Amino acid sequence: MDKKKIKKISERCALQEILDVIGGKWSMSIIYALFPGKKRFGELERLIPGINTRMLVKELKNMEANGIVTRTVFATVPPTVEYTLTLKGEKLEPIINELYKWGLEHVS
Amino acid sequence: MDKKKIKKISERCALQEILDVIGGKWSMSIIYALFPGKKRFGELERLIPGINTRMLVKELKNMEANGIVTRTVFATVPPTVEYTLTLKGEKLEPIINELYKWGLEHVS
């Protein structure tokens, strides 16, 4: 396979990776809420208006599978669950901040 | 309404704006293909493997409505249709390039 073709395929995979991670209705809000640091499930729920428990569970599972979020369970009574961004997720911070700026500038 | 609440609402609108523009399956590929300059419909179709004519028409209409793309028809025989990014669309270039880099680094 020639180099140009390999580049094309990598670009398409990269695009798929991006859409898997930030293309969902809630994923960017969750990533955004996690930028300042770890959050408990309930905190995330309060920080993201409009999301419901089922959707938040689903999105967080998806983000864990994509290597964006780490879930830690503490053996307290009742158990505490904390979410943090992985390094891969943290690297999105400057990019998502730029996207937000662009969006704020162009909100119709 | 207090300032914090207004900020929250603007952030949510900004997020909606971003997802409208780049959250679609094909929109980022189309924007990416238009970065180097204007393209005819047929050129775009060739540059984006996997897209079909119906989808490309639909996405371009949506992008025109979102103010990302300008469509110009030239009165040639047969008519020529060219697409270019608007200023709003061009401003996405550095951000989408960063997203691509991030994606390429993390393709699983």
C-alpha cells in the first residue's frame, strides 16, 4: 500500500476516534466538567443540567471503554465512585476550550 | 438572572453549536477537505471515501444553513457548483487540526 493511502486510512481512523469520543450528545459536557479534577457521580449529574442518570451511566461507561475516563470505587459505606480524566482525556483540554470559544463566538 | 447562570446557558448553547457543526458523521471530513480551498461537488465526493451523493448533498445543505459553507453556482453548461468555507468555518482549521493530531496519537 502506498504512503498516501496509508495516510488517508489513518486520517479516517483518527476522525472515527474523535467522533467516538466527543461526537456524542453529552460526552463533551462530561469531559468539560472533569477538567478541573475528579468528580463523584452525583456531582457530575448536578454539573450537567438536562442529563439523566441512565444517560450519564451509559456515557461514562463508553468513555471508560474509550480510555478517556478512569472510574475508581472506594470501599466506604455507601461506596463512593469517583471519575477522573485519563492522560488521553486531559490532552483534549486545550482543544475543547478552543472549540468552546469558537462556539461562544458563533452562537446564533 | 445571575451571571453564573447566564454563563452556564451560554456554554450549553456553545456546545450545541459545536455539535451541530462538527458532531455529524461526515461534517468534519467535509470541513477538512475544504481547508485547502474551494471544491466542486464532484471533487468533494472523491475526496471523502464512503460518503454517497445523497448524504453529501444533505450535509452540505446543513453546513450552509449553519453558516460554515458558501455554495456558489456558475452559469456554465452544465452548471458548476463550488463550495468554500466561510470565515466561521475557516476559524475551525487550527482546532480541527489539533483534534486530528490528538486522534492520530490515540487511534487504538
